Amino acid sequence: MKQNLTRKIIAAHLVSGTMTVGEEIAVKVDQTLTHDVTGTQAYLAFETMNVPRVKTELSVSYVDHNLLYADNKNADDHVYLQSIAKKYGLYLSRAGNGICHTVHFERFGQPGKILLGSDSHTPTGSAIGALAIGAGGLDVALAMAGEPLYLKMPKVVNVRLHGRLRPGVSAKDIILEMLRRETVKGGVGKIYEYTGDGLDCLSIYDRSTITNMGAEMGATTSVFPSDEVVHEFFIHQQREEQWRPLLPDEEADYDEVIDIDLAALEPLVAQPDMPDNVCKVSELADTVKLDQVFIGSCTNASYSDLAKAAAILKGHTVHPDVSLVVAAGSRQIFAMALRDGVISTLVDAGARILECGCGPCVGIGQAPRTNGVSLRTSNRNFKGRSGTLAASIYLGSPEVAAISAIKGYITDPIQEGITDVLSTVTEPSSYIVEDNMIIPPQTSAEPVEIIRGPNIKPMPINEPLPQTIEAHVSAYRGDNITTDDIIPANAQFSALRSNIPAISQITFSRIDPDFVKRAEAYGKSFIVGGENYGQGSSREHAAIAPMYLGVKAIITKSLARIHKNNLINHGVVPLNFVDAADYDRIAQDDELRIENFPSQLESRKVTVINVTKGFSFDTKADLTDREVNILINGGQLRLVQSKNQKQ
Ligand code: MIC
Ligand code: SF4
């Protein structure tokens, strides 16, 4: 069999299982990353594992999300993370150094390595021929403790890119086209592997835009080969010795094939409130009036992204009704953009420059006005994600963002005839490489005190699965419920990430303000959901907070991959309707009963009695033996605890 790139990397890391689609495999993890909103939970879990030093080849803790210090909480978390890194042998990328995904592939990623990160956009790192996968914090903690990553062997889909993009059309339009075709749940159980002559026109940053937003399709990851473009990038990054070529075999086998003709693509945007709600920019001409434009995030904040925006904005002023905010993806990018006058051109045009970090992408600053309309180069436009529930978010390329910021309406750069200026934009000729904001692991055996602020509370541990559960439905939700719906993120809420009792109080608050009261009154409860429940971020809090509020099982039509793993890790049972029609026969507040839960779970078929309506329905537990064991024992942390007691 001629091997594709994905299977080559998995085969080189296989610890157990066979590489048959849908079967559970375990792979060795070479590198991990965490950041400051998932990191504290990951390290609180890691601390319980009694491991003196991380066992990976390299682990990096990034400080990039919670950069607004409105009170002590975020600053306290950052000090905690720094003390953890020092004690356990991690690199720490300091606040201001950039967004984890961008900095990681610039400074640490390597072709052929497996990277596990506690963030759904970890796949960004696959742009250089690595296999980078997102997970919850507990899975990352286990990887740092030397455990393999368990996952279902995904299908490998070959995305063949043909031809060249036209000026004004960019990598963002390739991934928006993928989302248009595949939808937000089309990638579940898949890895997209990009090949074809079209790769030649895509820089590493272009590729990273595509691998980044593969997460929006629910994909396990998306990967590009380690070709000469990657080689050149490693030379620029002064890391040539860490590069190696890694390509799929010629005429390699794939499970599915998708063809995209790059020359036929047009500028696209995702309309509110889902990244797959894609249309041509030209269809919106002069109809969508803007209040804000954001150029930034781990998706599109590269040097050439900013340079393209600057080329378009040069000599113009941002429309009087629009606030244009710009944040470079990394300090390296920012430094080069400063050196080359890109930033001053943006400032001259009226752009507001933010520090390198996530910022507006996840509502950490720059929330739009009430009913405001924001066009962003980031990756998610879920309702409320900007921090303003009543705002609408569109997603598009830097080219579309820049011309739209001038016009005040979403505008197609090709229709506007301004693409000539883009031909002058290139990647920087020389890179500024300076790692002085990365603290390397401590090499001495000097004891380190872990510094915990008052907001850092221990991670709650679930109970073993009871024989019988009788409980009410505390939430009855529809399709595509995001982790942003379950645990909203913005500056105020994200500062609560280290404190589960506090953050649990905002569970579902944006879409169901009475949920917490209801769940607390019931004591224990079930959640019922539609398709693709838990899509979006790797936010473990979307599993831990409901667990803390007494949710015992989530019964859905289907679940997003990372969220399902997070539920299992924290002992909340994920069940799927055998007959999706049963979903319609249940209502919020119904009382449900599950008898002999552990033994039913072992059989993978769980009958649920609807006590209120007087009928029963079947659910299936799509779980491996390992996962059933975790659930019966009340989650990974309880298992770790009992392992520690035995030692
Ligand atoms: C996001 O983009 O939603 C985040 C904030 O980076 C999350 C991480 C989290 O909320 O815990 C992600 O993508 O996983
Ligand atoms: Fe940060 Fe946004 Fe990227 Fe998440 S998607 S890591 S919030 S920039």
C-alpha cells in the first residue's frame, strides 16, 4: 500500500491498535502545548500525577489569551503557569510573545512530530508537516506524564489543490470553500491531507490558515507535506537542522478525495453565526454595513496578512463608522512589520494596534457595539463570541477586511479593482529571530515553589458511576451547540477559568440564563442535545462545569470529538440516540431513569426510561473498553488518585 503522509506519521508513533479506520489507536506524543485559559486546569491535573518532570521531548506553556489584567486573576494565573513551567521542565512563552499556534510552528514545531495541544486550533501546527491535534487539558496532562494519546483512526481525505489563486483570493478562501462544502460537522473522524500543484503558491502562513480552520469542520487535524516551502521556512527561522522532508508516497491511497480549482475561487465570507454559512463576497456588495474590522488571530495575522492589509490601506483612512483593530500573531511578525513600515502604514490609515495575542477573536477586548457588525479574519463567528451577544460576525480574508474597512461595507477586492497593489506583497526577505521572551526549562535541581493565587481552586473530581440514576433533563438543546454556548468566553468569563465553582455559574448563561438554577435545584441531571453537540473549542470547562453542577450523562444525536473525550475524562457519560426520532419525544424537565448503568454501559446499549412520559428508548455508547472503565470509575482523575494510593 502506498502510504499517505498522515499514515506515515501515525505508523511511526503507533503504541497500540491497528490503523483501521474507526478503531482506537494509541500514539506517542512528542510535543505538547497549553495556553493560559486551558493551562491552569491541565497543570492542576498534572500536579496530581506525581511526575517530577514532563516526559515529552518538548512541552511549552503559552501565555496569550487572558492578557487584560482587569484585576488580580489573570496575573495570578500567569505567575502560577510560570512557576509550574520552572518546576516541571517546560518552556514558557511569555505574555506578549504571541499566539501559541503561531509561535509554536515558528519556533518549536518539527515535521513528522506529533504535537498535542489543549486548544482546538492546535492543528495549525500541521502546516509544516507535523501531526498536530487538539485535546482537552487532561489529555495533554496525561501526555506530559508520558501516556500516549488515544484516538480513533481517522479517515484520511486527500484535498487536491490545482492551479493558482488569483490576486485578491487567498488561503482563507480555500478553507471557507472547504467549510462551504464539508460543513461544521463534515470533518468529524477525518484528517484532511493537502496535496497538488497548488501547494506551490501557498506559504507556511497560508497553509496554517487552512490547517487552523480545519478545526471548524470538526476534523481531527489537517496536514500539509514538509516540502521545499517548509525547508525554506526553517532556514528563515534558523532551524534548518530541525527540518526534514516528509511527503506522501506518489499515488498514495486515501479514503476520500476532494478537488479544488484554485483559479476558480472567489473571495468568500462566512456569515453569522456559523463558519460554514459561506457565500461569495460579491453577493453581499454594498449590503453589509460595518462597525468594526479585526485583522488578527491565529488564523490570519501573519506578516503578509498585515502587509496585504497595509498595501490596500496605504494612503486611505479607515471609514468614519468603522473601528479597525489589528493584532499580529506573534512578536516575530510584529517586529518585522514594524521594521518594514507595515505597522506605520496601518497606523497612518487609522488602525488601532493591539498587543500580540488572541484578544477580540474570543471577546477579550474590543467587543462590538449592541447590534454591531464586525468583519474578522479569525476563525469563529458563533453568536456571542465577540463578547456582544447582539453583534453579528462575518469571517473573511485580510484583503477583504482591509478594503471593507475603507469602504465601510463588506467589499470584494476584485470587484473594487484594487488587487494590483497586492503584487508588491511578499514574505519578509529576512526574519527577525529572537527567543528572549521564551523562558527555557530550568536545568538545575533547585526546588521551586508553586505560586497559587486565591482564584486557583482545585479541580473537582467526579463520583464513580452509580447503579441507578434517576434525574431530570436540565437542558434540552438543538443542533451544533458550541462550547461557547456552554461556557461563554470573554474577558470577564475567561478570567474565571481556574475556578470551577465560579465558572460553573455561567454555564449556558448566554442561551439559557436559568440553567444553573435549574441544575442546582435538581442536584443531578441529564442534558439532551441534537447533532454535533460540543463543537468548537477544546474548552474542558464545557465538560467540567456541567459535571460540577451534577450532570451525569449527555444524550445527543452526535457529539464533537474533543468534547466527547472531555466528558469521558471527567466521568460524564456520552450517549447517542439509537433512533434520532426519540429526541423529539423528550422535553426539558422530563424525569429519566437508567438502571444497572455500569453493566448496561459495558454492553454499549443503554435503555433510558422516560418516567414523565411513560416510555423507554435505547441509546448506544460509542466507547472503547478503556473509556467504559474511565466512566465507571468516575473519570481520569479518580483513576489517577486510586493509582497514587496503591503506590
Ligand atoms: C477558542 O478559540 O475558542 C479558544 C479560546 O482558543 C479555545 C480554548 C478554550 O476556550 O479553552 C479553543 O479553541 O480550544
Ligand atoms: Fe486564540 Fe482565537 Fe486562536 Fe483561540 S482561535 S487560540 S482565541 S486566536
